[in-house]
Amino acid sequence: MKNAIQSLLSDKSFWAAVISLVTSILIAYNVPQGSIEQITAIISAAGTFIAYIVSNGIQSAARIKADAQIRATRIAKGLQDTED
């Protein structure tokens, strides 16, 4: 479930769908065009920021996992576990 949410939040198509939905709702409620543009810009910026944070977190987790696997392999082989 966690991976599905991470994947969803980092997907550009998801954010395009959110913007489309919100824009349609705002138009249906006769919100002024300038306000719609501002809200769309805010959602777009938030989507970009969230996607960056999620992607960065995934990369960091993968790097930590790889480092742990390397250390575990070195320990299993009886090699000294030294910091690089």
C-alpha cells in the first residue's frame, strides 16, 4: 500500500488529473478565471514538491539498503567493516 501511494504521488498524470478535477469543480461553481489559474498553479507547485520529496526519499532508502547489504556481505565474509 505504501509503495502504491508513493508511486501515485510521484506520478505526473495523477497531478494532471487532480488539477483537471479541481478546475472543473471551480468552473462549475463560477469561480473567477484568475482564481482558477492561481489555484491550478498552487496545486501544480505542490505536486512537483511532493513528487520531489517522495522520489528523494525512495532514492535515500535504496541507498541505505544497498549500503547495509554491502556491509552485511563484508561481515559474512569476515572482512573488516570500515567506513568509506
